[in-house]
Amino acid sequence: MNRIRPFTISFFVTLATALLAACSSVPRSETLYELGKWEGSPIVTTLYGQVLGHEDADRTWVWKAIPYAKPPVGSLRWRAPQEPQTWLGVRDRDSFPSACTQFSPVVRGWIVGSEDCLYLNIWRPQGKDAPLPVYVWIHGEGNSIGSATMVSEYCGNRLAERSRVVFVSINYRLGPFGWFTNPALREGESPEDASGNYGTLDIIQALKWIQKNIAAFGGDPDSVIVTGESAGGFNVLSLLISPPAKGLFQRAMSQSGAAFTRGMEEGDAKSRAVLEQLLVADSKARTRAEASSAASAMSPGEARDYLRSKSDRAILRCYAGSRMGMIDNPAILRDGAVIPLCGFDALSTGEYPCKVPLIVGNNKEELKLFLVFAGTPPWNSALFAAVARYGSDRWKAVGVDEVARRMSSHLDQPPVYAYQFSWGAPDEKGQSPLPGDWGRRLGAFHSLEIPFFLGQDTIEGVFQLVLFTPGNRAGRKALSDVMMDYVARFTRTGDPTRPGSGLPYWKPWTNDSGAEKCIVFDAKGESAAIVMSAVELTSDGVIASLKTELQEPLRSQTLEYLSRSRFPSAVR
């Protein structure tokens, strides 16, 4: 799930890959180091070696491209991540790490990034303050594109300084390198190596690295919040039901995510198709039918070695990248070890391991962004408005309300807090803080909340010049301040309302009918406008409302659009 990026991003991703390759020859050590203590110096001693930080904006230090696992290349492709190697001397990086292998979100068919991408970045305020809470950011982009630092709003300097936290952003394997299962890759392997959920395991490995090392940066390993947007929000929710993630974080926040998994059989079918395409591309078979026979004749060892022998480019070319670079690849697999076989049904039974305070929310008009870039239907049409409205309502029903309902039904589940981000959406009079027609075109679209939560006054490349204007600056700054205040308090205590703040009380979700259960983030003029709402949605209820409120042919046209949506219509 995500969005178009400026051309310059892909250029600099490629450039960063080359630069990192040129300076990767760091001498290695054979033993772990003694973990250092935070004293305010930019030279920090981790268990694996020393790293040098650099001054960044807002009076922060930033440490870039710290390895949290061995490069998952060669025989380590499609295996659980392993502990990073140690090194001698001081590791000094002034560039962010390469993105993981992916299609460019700008130039269709162009492949960028590297399999050697398992690195994290750390920001913290300058000074000796310690221990500080740890805020972990998991980027979005459909689990098939993106990186921890692909846009400026992902940088952690503003949040680190303003909220007094240690901010960590991470890369994780994407697409068929992050989620890929095949019988040949499971034979004789450990449950984690055979899981297919390598991207999920990367995130868990990064959290383990944080547990072991973050104190050296002045972070508190016992006060960690995991956050993410879109696919990052999917991944946050998946951690709640993942046994290997237990104990690695104390709070969580999912922005525009969903609770959705896929079966191993679907992953096996996709990997079988990849294997057959590779055999045809290598002239080992003339047709897919011949390739199917050749694949069936391979022993598990032969198939495994053959798949690992292929370049990352060759493997990715077996997929069709969309205009935005994303691919149709099964992500978050019900393998039984990393993700339970029941998937998110565990939220109903209560048998999920990571019961922590949770913030879960979405944007009022999520779908507008995707419809605009799809170019159909026309933004000024009744069909556009209907699909955006009911599709976005269904997103809230599935990705927010159903998750909150299920989790809040268990007495041992700490409070769940729900939000809806509405800034930019036209009000009842059709007025929006966005200039011109942009309220109707984009409104409160998917990803717009990110710079408000992270305090970065930037958005979506060229959208910066169009959407963020001097006229709406005061309102968006006031709203951002409020949202950051709530999350800073939640990060520390699990309760977002700070006593004495003067802000409205953010009530936790309740399953009581008619009760207020979701906070709405908006602004009016130069001030934030925060209210609690009793609106609660279900997927079936949204479709029933659509059928009642729309007339033909608009009703059937809207249902047809929603039936083709990749967004799940139910929690699974």
C-alpha cells in the first residue's frame, strides 16, 4: 500500500548503494565487545563494535547504517537473519543504507537496491539524558518497495528532540526476499528458516539488536514502542501475534494498517511460478509446461541451490511491478512458527503473545491517493467520491474497529486507543484546509498523517509545494503538536493523555454500544480540533450502507470497484 515518489529518490537510492559498496571493507573482529554506557559522546560502543554519530538538525545525533544482521546473501538468502559480524575500529557512515532490492516506484521495471540492506539508523537528542524511551519506525510501501529513509518525513530528528526519545528506523527484506516459501526451502530447516516470513524475522532481529545495544545510545530497552504506517502498520499488528516477538516491545502503534495474512499454499504456488519462469529464462525449458515438468523433476536440494544461485534482479523480474513499483507477493504467511496457523483469528481467541497497549488508526480518505494515481475514475466524478468514501470506511472497519473490538474483548489486554486522522478532508460545507480542489482530489489521504506524528513539515515530494501552504501552516503545526504530545505520553506510559496538558481526554476503546471510542484529529483555522467519536464501523455495515444510500448505476459501479480492491475486506 503506498505511493509515488520523486525521481530523485530512486537516483539517490542507487547512488547510496554504490557508495556503501565502496566503503564496506571494515576490518572484522572475532569477539563481542563490552557494551558502552551513554556519556553524551557521538562515539558509541555496541556489542559488535564502535560507531560514530554525526550532528543532525534539531540538536540531535544521528548514527547511520548500523548493521543489525549479517547480509542475507548467498546461502543466507531465505533464512532467518543472523547476528551481525563484529568489526575493528570506529564505523563511520555519513550515508543512509541502501534500500532492499525492489522495483523503482518511479521508473517502471527499473530495479534498485541491494540484498545487503539489513541496517538501522538511530537519532537521539544531544546531551546526557538517559535512559530515554525508544521509538521504532517501520516504513510502509506494501512490503515490496520503500526504505527506512526514502523520504524526509521518515527522518527521526524532530521527534527525537521534541519528544525526548531515541528514534530507530529499520530496513527489512521486501517482496520475494522478505516473504517467500517453497517446499525445497523448508526441508531440513529450523522452523524460523522454513517460515517464509523473513521480512518479519528481520524486524524481530532488529528489535533484538535494540534490546541488546540501545542502552549504549541512552535508550531504555524496557521502554520500546514499535510503530509503522501502511505495510509498516500491517507489520506492527503481525508482531502482536508472533511468538518470537514476545517481550521485545512494550507498546505499539499501527497507522493505516490491517490484520491480514496469507496461507503457505498461496506462497508455494507463487514460488513455483517463479521457479518455472527462471527455468524458461535460462533456456532450461522452452515453455512453461516444459518448465513445470523440469521443476517437478528437481530434487529439493537442486531446487534450493538453483533458486539461491540466481541474482536478486533475475528473481524480481519474475514479478510484474505496478506503476508504483509494488508487486503481488504473499506477505505475512501463516507458517505456524513466526505467525500462528490461525493468523489474526488469535485476536478473537485471546491467544496472542504480545498483549501491550496499542494505538490503531487510519485516515478518513485513505483511498483517494490510490484512485488519483490510478487515474480512474475521474476525481470530480460521483463514482470517485463514492469509492473513496465507502472504501475508506471499509478500511477503518477492518483495519481499526475490528482489531480494537477483538483485542478489547480480553480482560488481560491493556487499553487500545483508536484514532481517525481527518485533516484535509472537506467538512460538511465542502471546505478543506487544502488549497483549490485538492480537498476533493486528495483530502485526508493515505500517508498524510506521517509528518504530523513525526513532526516533519514535509510531505510526498511535489505535494509539498501544492498541499502545505502558508495559509494552512498554523493549523497543521497546531495539530502536529497535539498528536506528538499524545504519542510522546503514550510512548512513556501506555496512556496518551498527559495530565495538565489541557488536551481532550483520549478515551480507550470500549465495546459498549454507543460509547465514545475513537479520537478524531483535525484542525480548524489556526487551532487543532480534537473530539471523541462514537462512530463504529463493520465491513458488512459499510456495504449495507452503500447499497442503501446509493442509486443505480452508481451502486453497482462502486461495488465493482471495491470488489477489485487489494485491501482485505475481513480480518484473517
